Amino acid sequence: MKRLIYLLATGLLVVLPSLAIAEEAPVSEMSYILNTFSFLVMGILVMWMAAGFGMLESGLVRSKNVATICLKNIALFGIAGVLFYLIGYNLMYNGVDGGYIGSLGLWGADDAAAAAGDFSAGYSAASDWFFQMVFCGAACSVVSGCVAERIKLWPFLAFCVVLTGIIYPVQGSWGWGGGWLSELGFVDFAGSTIVHSVGGWAALTGAIILGARKGKYGKKGQINPIPGSNIPLATLGTFILWMGWYGFNGGSVLALGDAASAIAMGNVIVNTNMSACGGMIAAMIMVQILYKKVDVTMALNGALAGLVSITAGPDTPSLGAAVLIGAVGGVLVVLAVPFFDKLKIDDVVGALSVHLVCGIWGTLAVPFTNSEASFVTQLIGVAATGAFVIVASSIVWLVLKFTVGIRVGEEEEFRGMDVTEIGMEAYPDFQKISSGASSAH
Amino acid sequence: MKRLIYLLATGLLVVLPSLAIAEEAPVSEMSYILNTFSFLVMGILVMWMAAGFGMLESGLVRSKNVATICLKNIALFGIAGVLFYLIGYNLMYNGVDGGYIGSLGLWGADDAAAAAGDFSAGYSAASDWFFQMVFCGAACSVVSGCVAERIKLWPFLAFCVVLTGIIYPVQGSWGWGGGWLSELGFVDFAGSTIVHSVGGWAALTGAIILGARKGKYGKKGQINPIPGSNIPLATLGTFILWMGWYGFNGGSVLALGDAASAIAMGNVIVNTNMSACGGMIAAMIMVQILYKKVDVTMALNGALAGLVSITAGPDTPSLGAAVLIGAVGGVLVVLAVPFFDKLKIDDVVGALSVHLVCGIWGTLAVPFTNSEASFVTQLIGVAATGAFVIVASSIVWLVLKFTVGIRVGEEEEFRGMDVTEIGMEAYPDFQKISSGASSAH
Amino acid sequence: MKRLIYLLATGLLVVLPSLAIAEEAPVSEMSYILNTFSFLVMGILVMWMAAGFGMLESGLVRSKNVATICLKNIALFGIAGVLFYLIGYNLMYNGVDGGYIGSLGLWGADDAAAAAGDFSAGYSAASDWFFQMVFCGAACSVVSGCVAERIKLWPFLAFCVVLTGIIYPVQGSWGWGGGWLSELGFVDFAGSTIVHSVGGWAALTGAIILGARKGKYGKKGQINPIPGSNIPLATLGTFILWMGWYGFNGGSVLALGDAASAIAMGNVIVNTNMSACGGMIAAMIMVQILYKKVDVTMALNGALAGLVSITAGPDTPSLGAAVLIGAVGGVLVVLAVPFFDKLKIDDVVGALSVHLVCGIWGTLAVPFTNSEASFVTQLIGVAATGAFVIVASSIVWLVLKFTVGIRVGEEEEFRGMDVTEIGMEAYPDFQKISSGASSAH
């Protein structure tokens, strides 16, 4: 199998001798501009993913919790911005030097050298900060959907403060900030582990500590499906995420100022697309075979599974290999959703199956097409990140649980958080089907 | 009239002597980067149109078929990616040489020359593939709305496989792949014929072979309107399409690495916008006069009509001429919708009126502002494309019809495809108005 | 306070000596291309804000008026395009020379010099026109939400014709077209005053002359909340606006062809983001303190308040100062909403609180971080713009009122404008909660 993928990779996509070009000359002003502009345009696409998560989750929760999930999604993006400015960026990128953490502090742009005509920094400070900040926001967005429909608003946002200010940046410094994982040779191109699995682990601990929604798991072991309230919104969210992912992976080339980078960006974007195709089609075929019907939310999650799976290494596979990597992700997501349900871990939108399971798979798949990555190092990266995030997140969730509490009361959960937590219905003009009609409602 | 448009064209917009600049020098690395980046950014905008079609169609079908149309729209985009990789791109662009078809085969990026410092290819292979693939997806998106609410899921997707893998690429090779139509001098800048009419012809044959939805046409000849279920989603879809069209037409300059191309891209984007304005305003005035009320879906279709109409030649008109070209499209769409209804061709979202009728109009309008185009050649291109797509599509639809069947049963159609085909409602929390209340429901 | 912000500004963000670089050399072809491409890409993001306004307003009106507000939002964008072509651009930019108005006339692109190899124009004519046109559309979008749910369709569109064709361009010529305000030293980087307050003043006069919606204000002085019908759409609209604002402010650097501009664009985009964060978080904390619940629409308006507040000067603050400027905007919006209600000025979506109040605040805040701006000049700009727009808008509204009428009848308002004005419901499949159930409905 590995050999098959390898043949596909080398046969179908000529890998560039990129170093040969990249080392040629000092950075010109034009290269500096293009690198900067790439960060900004691609970063804007990644910011757009925050809306994608918001719409996906709005579509997959029940109508009585929609306004609350909207609020959480936009609020966490604002929190990510502020915390990444206050401490996150510095913790992640400032003087890590092979270690485990950067130095604490406010971040401010410094482009004095470039202003004096020395473009060796490669890009403007703010453009880089922006691109990294939106990744921090994306990791946090993964959490909100998983723990939806029963977590209190402010405690959730408090968790987001710690996740975006400390947990994400600290582990991020290991692989992307010049820390110990990068020195070990860990490869995570755009964050299958560093972004998606981190959100996944944080969500997993949250879901376990919170417990399942009332009525989700029956006393006799049955699993009650709780359908989402708005499928076109969920579809829109998936389209937005797919679109934003071109920026997520494409921008992670981290340059545009030389031909090799432009070529790499094109390859990355195409592979990102192919993996999404593979994941979606594989998931559709799987559910058709298993359940005789194509659950549309599984198709959506299949596409997202493909996107997460390719994210650790979208630069080296051929198109065919990218389809296969995504297809495995799509199969995994179809198997993982009932698996988590069997464990009674209630993941409202399938975030664990998509971001955690496929984040791990994608990271481990890198060596299939990238000879510079080793399976052992990839496994170390996955495990170390998982261990750290599980411990750190659990501490935060438990501190919150035993101080302010993290779960709404039964009455609040039954009536819906929109009315009880934020005093506003998402769809007040429409007659809802009585929420007492089924045990799941 | 032609003279009026000509005067507007030459008086208001100075056409560039673009060849003078474009031939000056070999492609520099910076030009190569900009050409590549333009394909990627504009291609991402075109991909976004898949979401636009999805939202437009989700808004215009009844609530009982919304989840299904969502699934079809995202699935077809995934299929387009895979099929264009497996055979489509090669059929369309590989060794056509004045002929009728390219050579079959997997596509893989080859940028060896550029990596060695020879930038004469002009742009990275993957960036070009990506830009062409999203066009293939767009052609397929046209079909889904027209045949909605009664076509089975898998047979529809099977049709998409053939359309994106064979039908679209084969005819595309004629005009864009260096085939016989391009040698004849056929001008279709961004695909009024090659993309939109192709989707339109495929949809037309599908709609005829499928037959109309139950209740749409009464026994005494009356036409029952079947209103869409979500107007803001349809509006969002139109806005997305309008936005994506800047990339569709602007990116079709196929370069950004020289000033002439950048100027052309600006002119194209502005004309694209003006034609949408003209189409929308004309359609609004028309329906106000004819029906005394401004049907919002007609305004939306008017904007789309303007966009389709300008697509064959957005580079040569003045702004005023672009408004007129779009306005004629807006008038045509208002007339075409009842025309197709009179023929009992049931087009759920108006796709035929928008993409087929205005695709033809836009192609025939090119000679008004482009002296290099001739009316006869344009007509040949329209007719040849139409003939081929009608025949090829009909064969596929009929084979599907007489093997697996393409139409859901009466009971399924009555209850809605969301429940019967994919086992999931789009809006399960909301009380629907009984679908038995009117013959159309 | 001013000193605190000043310290933050100088301490955290090194301001570039941008002139030193910018004056170096004549504009190269590459600079010309990048300037042009920046206008196009950023302009497309600003166009996207039209969809953002549309979704925000669709979410915040009642379901019986949703189709109408959709139609208004897309129609006004089309009108802005045509009017800015027919007269607006020329009135705003053609030969203003320190005066009060440009010369009337059709606009057409003229790039003859660039085509001949002289790139001193800096960018293509069409790209600049496009970028300015979408700003004109944005000013108009501000109005539609404020006067929603009771204004007739065609009279509203007639107002849009005058606003986009005359009122916006005339006042725009003062600050941006080289008119008297720019000579005075008025600083409005991307339009807190010139775009947002203009929309706000036009909306204010409209709301006063129209009067409040039936049932909004009780006879005994009570204020009846009228909740919006679709919170996820409103959230989506806010995300779209947030995203589009990166283009609104980032593109207003008006160049990308030199490193200083690229650096400035990065700083502007980051500050725009931080101000939105500050506004949203401040508004959330304020409403939690005041009302013990976080009204999600107030969080959304807080983010928008931050965006409007930074728009007059996103280039000079540090990130910390940008957060503070936005936070003040967030507080203002929470105070302004009940203030306008106390005055019985019925602003359906909070447009006055966001765009007018924060537009003024943002303009007056510029001198805190920009030593080239003076408080007095800023005040003159705000006041002169306000006076002109109030007078001009009032005349137009009153002429419309006493000729064709601007307000729908009581019966129409009660039943909803979707049925009575455009003959189409937004959500026909869903059972609505009886609109006679409360006086506000």
C-alpha cells in the first residue's frame, strides 16, 4: 500500500527541487510584498472558516440552541484575537529555541528593517501574526460544536481564553515555533496535529467531563439520534470550510515570492481539494453500504475528514495519493461516529471523528509520500501533543466545573439554552415541534 | 442597435493595444508567480460558486427536498474534481490540435521546466488545472437545480460522472483546448456557451426525459406555481454567484503577470458587475410591468441572467454596453420562464432560462463589441455545442432511465426525497404546512 | 487616556517612515499590477459586504418581511453600480480641485498611458472605479436595515438612486476626491464618516420621516421588543461583514506595489480585526452587566461597532489601541440602542447605533493615534458631512413622501410586505406563529 501510494506520488506529480531556487538570492521587495499579501489573502480565507464552523454547528444543533452556538462561535474568534495578541503569539514564536515554550508578552509589529530597505524578514510582521492568529481561532472552533447544547456560555468562553492564550500556543511552539518537535523532524505542514487534533483533544476532555446530553443515550444502551435543525446551513458551513481550507493549507507554504513557492501553493491547493473529494465520496459509499441511505451530514463530515487528513502533508502527495488519503479519512469518520457513541461520548457535530481521528491519521500518513518524515517521529508528535492537551484541558475543565460549574441545569437543557442562557430564540417566528415530543428533545 | 453599442463601446472604454505589451519579453519569475496566484485566487472564487448554486437551489426547492439538493450540490463538486483528474483535463487540453477530443489519461502536475528556471509555461500546472476544474464543476451545478425534486440521487450523480468526465471536456476541447472551434475563430471568453449552455442543454434533456413534478401542470393546462422554501438562502446563493463570477470572468484573462492583463482583468470584472446590474434592474422593471409585483426570485434570476450574458465577452464592451447586454438577458429570462412552462418543461429554479437562453444570447452578442468575432462563427459554436450535448446527454439519461431508473416513485415524490431517499429532514424541528394542502405539494 | 493610547501606539507598533520608500522610484509595471490586483481582490471582499448586510437584515426582520429586505439589499447594490457609472464616480473624483463637487458625466476606463508603458497612474482605471463603487454600495446598504418593515419598495429604491448617484459622491468628493475637507487636513482612512455616518444620517432622516413600526412603541411609553426571525442568518451576515471589512480597510491603503504599502495593509487588517474583537467583547460584558444575559444580536452589533470605529484610522494605532477604540464603540452601541428607542426612532437593525454613532466616534478618535489629524478638523468633517446629508436626504425623503408616498398601509404592514408588496413569502412551507398574537407582530 505504501509502495502504491509512493508510485502514485512520484509518477503523477513531479516534486520540485525547491531548495535550488529558494536559496538563490536575497529577498527582493517584490518577494516581500507577495509573501505578505499571500499571508493576508490566505489568512482572510482561514478567518472565513470561523463562519464555516458557526454555520455547520448552527445547522447541526437543535433549534432551541442555535442562537447560543452562534454567539459562542463568533465570541471565540474574538477571544482568540485578543489572547493571541496578549500572550499567545509570543508564547508560540518568541525565543523557543528547541524548547517547550516561548516568552510571555504583548505582541507588536516591528518592521523597522524592512522599512529601511532590508527585506530579509521575508514578510510584514502583522501579516504573519494575522495568519497565525486565525489558525489559533480554528483550533478553538473545533471545540464549540462537540460540547454544544449543554455547556454554559461564560465557562465555555473561559476555556477558550486558556486554550487560545496558553494551551494552543505552548504545544504550537514545539512544532512550528522552533521547539523540540521541530528539531526532532516532526512534519505537520498545516496542522493536522497542531491545530485539528489539539481542538479534538480539548473537545474530547470537555465532552467526557460534561457528560452526554439528556436523552442521547437510553437506559437500555440505545443511542437516540438527535437530528440537526438546519441542513442547508450545515452544508453552507461545509462549503465555507472547504473554501477556507485552500487558504489554510495553501497559505501554509508561508511564501509566494519565488516560483517554487507559487508552484507549491498550487500543488497544495489541488491536493487539498482532491482529499476533500476522496473523503466525501468514500463516506457516501460507506454509508450507502452500511445504512442503505446517504446521510447528508455524513457526506459533509466526509469532506471535512478528507480536509483534515491531508492537512499534515498536502505538499508531497500526487493527486491520486491525496484522494486516497482523504478516502481513508472518509471511511474513518463513518466508523468513528458510532464508536464514540458506543463509548457514550456525546459529540454533537462529529468534531472528534473529523478533527481528532483524522488529524491523527493525517499526521501518520505523511511518511507515505514525504521521505523526510518518519513514522516514529510523527507518532511521538501525535502522542506528546495529545498527552499535553489532555492533561492541560482536563485541568481547566475540572477547575471550571468545581468553581463556576460548566453544565446548565436539566430544566435549562430541556427548554434550550437560547431562552435560558441568552434570552433570545433563534427562530422566534416559527412553530417548533414540541421539544417534549421525544426523549431526545 | 449594433452601432449604438459600438459607439458606447469605443467611446467609453479605450480598448488596450494589449499585444504590444504582451509580446515584449520572456516570462519573468514574477510574472509566473502572479499568473499562478491569479489562477488560484480566482479559482477559489469559482469554487465558491458551487456553494452559491447550492444555496440558490436550497432556497428554491420545497422544504421536503432541501437536504437532498444540498447533498447533490456538494457531491457533484467532489465528482467533478475526481473525474477532471482521472480523464477530463486530458480529454480537454492534451493534444487536441485542431481536432475534436484530447487523449485519455490521469493528470499530474509537471513543472520541471519552471523548477529549472524556465518560466515560459507561464504558470504552475496545478494552478491551471484547479482553475479549469472549478469551471467543470460549475457546468455540472447548472443541471442539479433544473432536475430537482424528482430525480434519484445516485442516477443523478452517475450523470454527473459522465458530464464532468466526458461531455464537458470533449466539447470544451473544441473552443478552449485548441480544437476545431478555436481554429474557426469562435470566441467564448469565459464560457457562456462552453460552460453555461452546456449545463443548460444537459439540464434541458434531463428535464424533458424526467418529466415535470407531480402537480406542476394541471390537467386543464394551468400552471401551478410551486414557491421555494427559503428566499434568504436563494438570495445568499445569488450574492455568492455574483461574487464568484468576478473570479469566473476575471480569472479567464488567464494571466496577471503583465500590465495589459491586469488592465483587462479590471475591465472584465467591472463589465461583469455592470451586466449583472443591468440584468437585475431590467428583470425587476419587466415583472413590475407584467405582473404589477416584483417577484424577488425573478430579480435574482435577472442578475444571474446578466452574469451569464456577459460571460462570452466581458473584455471588449464598455460599461454602458455591458449594462445593455445584461439588460437584454434580464428581459429574456422573464420571458423564458413562462415559455418553458408553456412547453411543460419543468425547470425548478429557472436554470434553463438563465444559463441556456442567456448563454446563447451572450455568445451571439460578442460580435457587437468584439470585431474579431463573427456572428456566423458564434452561431456555429452555439449550434455544434448544443447538438453534441443534446445527443450525448440524452443517451446518458435514457440509458440510466431504462437501467436503474432516474425518477423517484409517486409516493417518494409526495413525501419528499429528504425522508425517502436520504432519511433525513432538512428542517426537522419546524412544523411544516401540510404537503397535501395543495396539488402542487 | 490619550497619553495611554499614545504610549500603546508607539510602544507596540513601530510606525513606518513610509514616505522614504514610497518616493524612491517611478511606478514599475509590477507595482502597477499589484496595485491593480489589490483593488480588485479587496474590492471583491467589499462587494461581499452587500451580502453581509443582506443576511444580517434578513435575520433581524420578522419573517413576514424577509423576502422584501432580500430584494432591497440586492437591488440597491445593482443601483449603486449603475448610478456610480452614470454620474457618481465623476461627481466624486473628476476635477474637484479643493471644491465641493466634481463634474457630471458617464465614467469610462482610460488606460492609454499604461498601455503605452507609462505606469504613473499607478493602477488600472477600472480597478479603482470598482473599489470606489463598492464603497458607494456599502453606504447605501446601511440605510435599508434601519427603515425596514414599513417602507415601500420602489420609493426606497428611488432614494437609493439619489443617495448613490448624488448625495454620497458629492460629500465623498470633499474628503476623498481632493475637495475642501481634504485640503483642511480631514482624515478618514476608509470611511467612518464618509461611508458609515453618511449611511447613518440618511437612515436617521428616513426613520424619523417614516415613523416607527406599528406596535413598536406603546401608548404608555413602553418599548416593545420585536425580535428578529433568524439569528444564524444575522450571525452569518456579521461574519461576512467582518471578513469584508479586511478588504474595506486593507484595500484603502490604495496600493500594494511597494513594501511600505504591504506593511501598512498588514497593520490595517490586524487593527481592523482587533477593533472588532474589542467591540464585541465590550458589548458582551456590558449587556451581561446591564441585563444579566448576553443578547446575541448585541454581540454582533458590538463587533460591527468595533469595525466602524476603527475605519477612520486603522493605519496608526497599535493592536492594543485598536482594541480600546473598538471597545468604546462596543460600549456606545449598547447605550445607543435604548437611547434611540427612548427618542422613538425605530431602527430595525441597530444601524444608527452602529454606523452613525460609531462612525462619529471613530472619526473623532483618529487624533489619539495619528499626529497628523486634529480634533477640530475631524469635528468639522463630521459636522459638515452630517449637515449636508441630513438636509439632502430629508429633501429626498419628503419629496417622495408627498408624491408617491413612502410608507405602506397599516394592513400591508400588519400582513407583512412579502405578501403585499412582492407577492411572495420568504418561508412559505413553515407554520408561522400568528402575527396577530402580539401588538408588535
